[in-house]
Amino acid sequence: MAGSELLTLAHLSDLHLPTVGGFGPRHWTLKRTLGYLNWQRGRKRWFTRGAVDALVKDMAQQRPDHIALTGDLVNLGLPSELAAARSFLEDLGSPDEVSVVPGNHDIYVPLQRDPGVARWRDYMASDAFGREIMAGIRVRRDGFPYVRRRGRIALIGLNSSLPMPPFVAAGLLGGEQLTALERILGLIRQRGLVRVVMIHHPPLAGLASRRRGLHDAQLFADVLARSGAELVLHGHNHTNTLAWTKGAHGAVPVVGVAAGGMSGAGKRSHALGRYNLMRFTDSGGTLGIELVGRGFSAPGGEVMELERKSLAMLGAGDAADPVTA
Ligand SMILES: [Fe+2]
Ligand SMILES: [Fe+2]
């Protein structure tokens, strides 16, 4: 590969780790009941721990420098699930090695007197660089956005998830988070770093229906158009997509990855389990981003390389509208 290596970032999403017991009558909201029926009816056959374990094993062999996990670790947002996911994270890597943003299945219903996804707080927190960048910027009570630096790459974690009514899987960033994001993107660009934004929901209008999409996607696109970013990573759609959106300094690639827990017995509209390696290189001051997709090519098969493409080359034009490829 041409150029010097900056970082290899693994992108994994939507594990939907099998639901564990430990819930009583007070946990049964209408939304959870419907979600549980949905799980029993099909999802528990499609999403398996075996698929997740095979992907994680292969990923460890590829030795990425860092892992970005873009939400939906669990299914019903139950305290027992969130605690089990904490154990999963600890097995996956230390908080220094793994950055997480929550999905709509992690923040599923309002929780009273329970820490919820704050159980994962040290995997969703700014490091010393981030705290310096965030000085003077309002951070929400839940700690978002957060910023971490790995070499010449800055990771920005957003929370697009909040409890929604039954049958609604939409997301929202909100004005406070978008205002903070715009300032962060500007400050990190001044430092000459590569900006990678992590969000659960597909962040562009047209990538998901209104019932499942990000309600303030247009405002997010406006922030990117004014401030730019080098890469956006998301989950939620359970498909492999590459879209482009207008950025202040050139088109911004927006990459969605299939559900990591998808074993292959599932819906045809969902892709088989996969993760992406994003390899960042610098050749004479020009950033290169290579995407290497690894996952299952057939149900129950081995994890293998499925795709390899250079995003920098594909992004030579300036996208006026999001285009999926
Ligand atoms: Fe999901
Ligand atoms: Fe989701």
C-alpha cells in the first residue's frame, strides 16, 4: 500500500447480543413486550453469539489499532442485557482500545434509577486530548459528544438514540449536540487531524425511513457542509452502504456496516455479519482511506475478506446529494 500507515480502525456494529434473563414485571413495557415477541419470532435465530464470536476472533487476528462499535449491542435495553454487554466489552478490549456509541436498542425505554448505558461510560468518554478540545464546549448530561485521539486520527462519538414509542426506531441528535459537534470539527481541523464521526443512525436523509431514520439528518448534513469531516461511520440499517455527502473541504464518505451478529438465517433484506477495517494512510500529505470488509460470504461459513476499496479515490468528486453505492 502506498503511503505511510496512520491507523487501522475496525468498525463493528449491531451485535444484538442474545437477550439474557433477569427481568421482572416492572420491566415489561408495551415497547419491550413487542420487542420481545419480535425477538422470539425471528430475531433470536438470526442474531447469534456464535456469529459475533467468529467475527471478533477474526478481527483480533487482523490486529486493528482501535475498534469503533456503533451501537445496538443489545435488544431490549434491559439492565441485565446492558450489564452482560459490559462484560462483552471488557473481553473485546480495554476502554483505550474500544470506542462505543449507543444504538436505539441500547436506549430502548426510559429507565428509572438504573444507570442504563452509563455502564459503558469509560468506553464512551473523552481522553485527555478530547477534554482539552472540549474545554469551553457544552457537553450533554449523558457525556456526548466525546472526543478521543489515536495518533493523527480523532474519533468523535455522538449519541443519536433516545427512548421512542413502540414501532419507532428513529433517532435525534438535538441542537446542543449538533452545536458542540460543529465546534469540535472546526477545532480538530485546526490541529490537522483526521476526523472520524461515529453515530448509530444513518445520518443522511434518504438512508432510512422517517420511522427508522435520524430526524435531524438535514441539520447534521448542514454541519458537515460547513465544517467537513473525513469519515462518518454508522450502523442501524444492517446493510453495507457507502454514501457521500457534501463537506466543507470535499465530499465526506458515510459508511454503514452490516449487523455483526447476523448469522445468516435471517431476513433477506439484512446482510450477513461483517465488520470493516478502515486503513488510514498518508502519502505526501494526501489522506488515503482503504475499506476492507471481512465477514461471512455464506450462512455458517468462514469469516473472509469480502471487499476492498479505496474511499479517497471514489470520493474524487464533490457530492451534491447523498448517493449510495
Ligand atoms: Fe440494529
Ligand atoms: Fe438500530
